[in-house]
Amino acid sequence: MTRIEYNTEKMFLYADGHAGAAKPGQDIVCAGISALTQTLLNMLNDEEEKGRMTVWWNMEPGRLRIRVESVKSWKYGMYAKCYFRMAVTGLKDIAARYPEHIEIEEVQDDGII
């Protein structure tokens, strides 16, 4: 199971575990989670390259951490929050369809998992 914790206002998302819906390379749940989280990371990294924000992230097998550490203005913070909301909306949809393979929860503290 993949467990995801996030907070759009504090701009972080942490994912741990493998969905386990099928064999590696054939797991559509994992593919969906990966597509959404990678897109989030790519959008944030693009903003960082433009000097609009500072992003910390760490990726290893079965684990992803993404956190916006600072933004240059409230406008760029709103961009980042929109990116997080987009990713979380998709992840919640996957969780609703495959609850035995993905769990997603909004948390207040960062660094829980």
C-alpha cells in the first residue's frame, strides 16, 4: 500500500510504499501515483529554476518527499498551492477507486512519515 500525507497550505507531500496492485511494471495504481507526484515535482522544480521558490525533495525506491521551503512572493505561493491541490485531487480520486492500495491523508505537522 502507498501512504500519502500532505498539506497544501504548508506545501508538502510525502509518499511511502508501493501500491501492490499488480506486478512491477504493470501496476496502474502505482503508475497513476507516480505520474501525479512526478508532475507536481516537475512543476515545482520549473518554478525553482525561474527563481520563484525553493523546493526540497528526496526520492528513493518506494519513497518520495516534496516540500516548498520558501517562495519569493504570495503570488508564487499561490501557484505552488494550486499545483499541490491538482496533484492531491488526482491522488484522492485514485484512493477512492483503489482504497486497498493507496491511503491519502491531510496532516498538520510535516515530517510525519
